[in-house]
Amino acid sequence: MAGPPGLKPLVAVGQVTSTPDKEQNFVACAGLVREAARRGACLIFLPEGFDYIGSDTAQTLSLAEGLDGDIMGRYAGLARDCGVWLSLGGFHERGRDWPTTQRIYNCHALLDPAGHLVAAYRKTHLCDVELEGRVTMKESSFTNPGTEIVAPVSTPAGKLGLSICYDLRFPEISLALRRAGAEILTYPSAFTVPTGSAHWEVLLRARAIESQCYVVAAAQTGKNHERRTSYGHALVVDPWGAVVAQCHEGPGLCYAEIDLDYLHRIRREIPVHSHRRPDLYGTVAATGLVPAP
């Protein structure tokens, strides 16, 4: 199935290898943003941990900043310089409760081309998993869970619904965002190799098919530090469930056009949203989100 011809918004999806070196990470990410802007992308996605990935909990907490700190200020300037929207998909945020909790938030920040923070979603599902002999993670040991789903934001590419990494395993968020009008869902991630190789693409395609949205997933790739390697495979899935862009190995970018005419045609032809049976299994909705007309 192909969309109609014509000029469509271009998005760019970043794949990076963040380390504990914040300056090195900013230089790498800024280079990708500038490259994508030169190619004509209006919206650029960076992954979870774009600011850094610490080698242990103590370092992760010590490097964290507030949304009013130096790192976000530099990204705001980058958005202004390049005239682009930036999806910054997993910022280690010291919130207002930092002095009392000494815990951070995993925050997905969305900046407009003026550098303004237009949305901040704090990860609601924290990644506590233990695959015997392979992967052990306990994000909840140092991170506060977010308390709300953020309404989709209108961008030049479409209405964008924000999530982060482990949220991908919970279709309720995608369905709630779709009900609130989302046309693009984004899952900036730092998947491990064992979970990524098994579940990454199939979960992203499932979220696209069930919501009839574009799904955009920026990703960490390669060796972040001596004890962590990330899966990579940043990609874009269209509302039919087809992978339309994907990064190769190593840091880089992939690009996709967002065809909203095509999206709305799919929704007309297979109107699953109107076929739902809330009388049988209730309505998936998020507190505070208004259903789209």
C-alpha cells in the first residue's frame, strides 16, 4: 500500500552510543541534529539516555540535571539554531523533589523550533527485569515513576504522543494516546541486546497496527560502557505495520516521510477504533486526556 505523491513532512530518527561523558554525547547528538536539519527534517528524534548513560547508579544520579540546567539549555539553543522540533527521549531529570527524594525522573522532553519546552512526559512504567545470567535492571531503585500521560502535541509532522522505552510493552498507553488524537507514537529507547533481538521490532509493529499510527523509535546502540551494550535498530513503522526506515549498525540517522492522508485512509478502510466494544471490556483512556472528535 503506497501513499499519494506529493511533499510530505520529513522526520529524522537518531541512533547514538551514549557514554558517561556528557560533553562527548552532546557533540555527537548535535552533529546528527544539524545533519538532519540540513536534509530538511522538521522533527528530529533522539533516544532514551541521549544526555548520558551512567556506569552505575551513583554516577547516574550525580550527573543528572534539572530541565532548567545546562544540557537542556544547549538543546534549546540547538533547536533555535536549526529551526527544528526536537524529541529528546529520555532525559535524567532532577525534579523539584530531588532535595528530599534523591531520585530522578526519566523525562521525554519535546522542544519547538523556538527552543521552548512544549511537553514533558515522565516515564510511567519503570524497567525492573531480571533475565537470569543475562540482564538485570531495576530502574525503580533510583527513578520516580511519572504520574500522568501527556496529551498528544501538534507538530508539523502530525499529532505526537510521547512514551519511553519500557512503556512499549503496555498497549494501554498507545490506545489511550490514539483515542486522544495521536497520529505518531514515539518510543525512544535503550533496549538491551537480549530483549531487543527478541521483542523490539515485533512490539513496535504491533503498536502501529493496533493504533493505526506511525511509530518512531530512536535507539541507543553499541557499547555504552564496560557493563552495558544496547541493541540499536532505530526505526519507523507506518500505520499499516510496515517498517519504512531503519538505522544500520552504529550511530547515525534514518529518515521517513509522514503521510497523514495515507494514515487516515487506513483508518477509514479498517475502522477498528469505532469497532471497539466498551460494553464488553471497558474503554482504555488516560486520566485527563480528552477524546479526539
